[in-house]
Amino acid sequence: MKKIIQYLKNNQTFILFLFVFSWVLTLKNKIGFASSWNDLVFHPDAPFWVFIDAFFIFIFIDFIKGIFEKKNIKETPSAWEYLKFFGVSFVCYIFIINLFGILVSMAFNTVSRNFNSSYQITYKVFVQIIDFIIFGGFSLAYLYSKENRNYRKRLSAYEISNSKSKIHQLKAQLNPHFLFNNLNILDQLIEEDQLKASDFLSRFSELYRYALRSSEKELIGIREELTFIQNYFELMETKYQGYYQLVIKNNIKTSNTIVPPFCLQVLVENAIVHNLGTIKNPVIIHITIENGIKVTNNKIEQSRKKKNNGVALKNLNEQFKLLTNTPITIQESESDFTVILPLMKTNNNA
């Protein structure tokens, strides 16, 4: 009983349509056969019998469709297969409805009255065919659109799930990247200055603890990311005092933009790792909003270039393509290197 109620609930809009259409069709036929208002005779029960016939056709087509789908391993039937449902349902419906009519006539001993001429039999079959074409066509269109709608929902859910999975994989790659680069700095500091190394390790452990918490989120507010960036840059200052400068413009501090965790940290780290600043000629990193989140640094290339496999930037690009369908923009000149991240805005901070 619960399954029947749930079935009716799931298809209530179409069932209501069949009910209303049955009334409209019955009224149209009655008015069409009457030559004047005086000849118009309307029986209130007539639309209900039309509706019952229409509902039976719908149930019957859906039942045949279910039988075919059990034998078919394909997830979503094609338009051609729906035509097969229609054809098989049509033949079975005509056979069953007439067999039922004969059995009822035999039970009430009215066979001779109900089947007394070839014209009467032909007329009944013709009406049944028209009814099936009308209501069966509606039913087939409804079931086809319903299946396509459900398929699109499943496909959309799969794509969202797949995208989230890829994003988590990309972030999982960035975490070791972040850890590896900073452990290299720690290794250098241990040789140069053990006190600085101890301070660096203490601040890095706090920063990395925060990084682990943020990595569980898909998106965070830009202000949260900027706080992380400032703390990260202060950590870098432990080793590179005055060699690098970070300038964050006010327009981005008040923005309601959301971003993937580590996106700005990757760009700031990229500027530090691949450029050699000095006290007299520091590398200046600017972060602002200008047709996107713009991160620019002047280029002071090292005499010995570090091997750059581009993993961080590639991962960042993939994340934004998955989240916004827009890749990041990289602009490079002889003097500057710029990365522009697509904007993602929300009314509430992440």
C-alpha cells in the first residue's frame, strides 16, 4: 500500500493532468455532437471513465517499460526503446481491453448485444486505438522527460562528486608541496642559525596545524586566506629578512570573494622560491583585485635556476577550472610575473 501511495505521489502532477484533460476531452466531444444547447446532454460520470481508461494506459505503459528495463543493462533507455515500449503496450492493451470486455459480456450474458455487428466491433476498436494514441502518447512523453530529468540529475550529482574528488586530490598534492618547501628552509636554517631554526619550527607547526584544518574545506573567505598568507610571509621573514615584501591592497581586504585554501599561499611561495631578492633590490609581491585576484611580483631571477616542475600552478589551474570553468591567467614579461585568479563571490563569507 505504501508503494502505491508513493507511486501516486511521485506522479501526482501528471495524474492530475490526465484527470483535467479527461474532463476537457469529454466536454469537447459532447459539445461537438450537439447541434444546439438543448441537445447537449452531459453525464458527470463520463469523464471519470475516460480518466480511468487514461490512468490504466499510463500504468500499463509504465509497467511494460519496467519489464523492458529489467532485461536491459543500459541505465537510460533511448528514444527508439521508448517507441518499442509504446508498440508492445499498444498491442497488449488492445488485446487485454477487448478480452476483458468479452469476459464481462459473458458474465452478464450480453455478448450478443455488445458484439452484434462488425461495425460495432470496428468502432470500439477504433475508439480504443484513438484513446491509446492520445493518452499513451502523453504517458510516453511524460515518462521519457521524467527519465531524462532524473538522468541529468544523476549526471550532475556524479560530475559534482567527481569534481570534488579531483579538488581534494589536488589539495592533497599541495599539502606535501607546502611541507617539503618549508622543511628545506628549516634544513638551511639549522646549518645557519639554530635559534632562528627553532623559532621557524615553532611558528611553522602552528601554521601547518591551521593549514591541515583549512585543507578540509573546499572554499574559504578571502580574508581568512589573507590572514594565512600574512602569517606565512612572517614565517618566511625569519629567513629572508627584508629580501621580500608583501603588499596587500585594501580593495581585496574588504572583498566578499571566496577562494580555494592555499591558492594565494602557492603564488606567494612561487614568487619567493623562484626569485632572489636582496636588501637593496627586494622582490615585491602585490595582491589586489583587478579583473580577478591579481598577484604580481617583480622578477629577480636567480643565477642558478631551481628546477620547476610547475606542479603547484598546474594544480591551482585545475582547481579553478573545476570550480569556475575558467582557468587562471598567467602573464609574464621581462620584469614582472602575474597570475590572475577568477573571482568567486558569495553574500556570506565562507
